[in-house]
Amino acid sequence: MQLRLVVTRRNYDAQNTGRAGTAGVEIGKDSYRERLVKYVPVEGLVFFVAVYGSSYAAMSFQPYFSLIARWIFLAGIAATLLWLWKVEGVTDWVQLAISTFGFVVWIFAFGVVPVAELPWYNQVAAALFLPFYVFGTPLIEGIPEQW
């Protein structure tokens, strides 16, 4: 059973095919809170904060730090996607896209070097968009039956 996979009306039948007969347990649809927790890319954020924070402390004064920060940002995107797909076993591309884009939204809200240097970046807009994204993503695939 994949505990991290979000189960909605769209993929409910696919997740329960063959399971009820073998395990005797039917997987239910996720509530709003379960979707909320499963969509937040915690592992990627922890990776980014650890690597970026230690790199910033060690070499933020270097002229090439902006380039390193961008590579850390790209590595965080890749780490989020690969962790969910390969380690957590999430095979639903909609959930992978929502969580990976969520990582980008969180990094924009942090306002760190890779995004703060963009000419169109606005920290206030990014910070205000984050709660709308986090609390709105559980509703993307329809209103859950349970809250």
C-alpha cells in the first residue's frame, strides 16, 4: 500500500483493483486534511533548507554563490520529484506535478537567492500566494467527501 499516494475519485478504482480480494481491505478516498499533508513536499523542503542553509553560511560571500544557489534549487526540484516517485512510490503524475510545483512555490515564498534575484520577483506576492496554494491544492481534484 502506498501511504503517500493521494486517493481521489479519479484514481479510487485503480487503487482498489485487486486489493479487496487479496488483502480484504479497501482503500478509502482521502479527506481534505490527508490530501493537504500528502501534497506538501516536506522531504524536498528539508533537503533544500539543509543544503542551501549550510552553503549560505559557508560561502554566501563568494561571487559565484548565486550560481551555486540556483543549482541547489534545481537539485531540490529533482530531489522532490525523485523522492516521491522512487522512494514513496507515488505513481500519480497529477500528485507529482502538484507537489513538485509546490516545492517551487515554497522556495519563492522563502525569498532565497535563486529567486530573489529575478527581476520580476515580488516577495509579498509570493508570500501571499503560498497559503492559497497550500490550502487550495487539496481541492484541485474535487471537493473531498470528508474534511
